[in-house]
Amino acid sequence: MKKEILIAAAIGIFLGFAVTGIFWFKKEGKLSLNLSLSPKSEEDSAPTEEPSPTPTQQNEEKEEKISLEILEPENESVTNESGLTIKGKTVPEATLIIVWEDGEDILIADKNGLFETEIELTGGENLIEISAFDDSGHNTSDILTVTYSTAKF
């Protein structure tokens, strides 16, 4: 049983790094996927020069963040249930990556920017990182701390 859990955790971590790497490369402009099946003409293959952004433009682009609001649960909350529903709001159709100690989840916000998912907590303090990415490569993150206690209160 422990062997399967370790294998699942390793696969989850690998997939998390892979997805994060894809977003990073896409944001940095180092990754472009050309899925065209038509042959290229000489005009298409000729390199085009684009003006490079000034340092001021680069800083403005890097500093621009998208909104991310966690509606449920509250940060620093304590619960006696292992199942935790995370609800929030961000920009419409943003990609969300939620990572916690025992797993990760990737989901897309709806057309209103709302998202919801359920995760399983481990006993004690759980750090949950929620990252949102829009189509322009802007992103933001938030970390929640939720404590799962089996003590009766």
C-alpha cells in the first residue's frame, strides 16, 4: 500500500513540475507549438524581427498580476473533516494549479472566473498553494494554511 502511495506521489510531483515548466516556458516565450499540417512557404519560414521591449516594458509585464480571491476556506482555519472544499474567484477561464502535501489538482475557472475543488487533508497543519495563470502568461499565487484535527471541539 505504501509503495503505491509513493509511486502516485512521485507521478504527481513529476506532473506538477511538468505543467509548471510548460507555463514558465510559454510565459518566457521559449515554447511555441506549431501544430499546422500545411507545408510552409518560403515567406512563412523567413524570420521576422520584432522590436524587443524596453526594460521598463519588461518590468511592467512581470509585475502585472491577475486577481485571485479564495472564498472558502478561511486562511488559518481549523477543521475536523478530512475533506476540504476550496472555492474561489479569478479571471474567467484561468488555469488553476492547487498543490498540497498529498496531491495536486489542475482545473480551469468557469466563464465567470469561479472555481471549486475538493481535496483530502492530512492530520495536522496543511499548506495549500493555489496558483492562477491567464492566457497572457500573467499569474498569481496564494498559500492557505488549514489545520485538520481529529480532536473533538
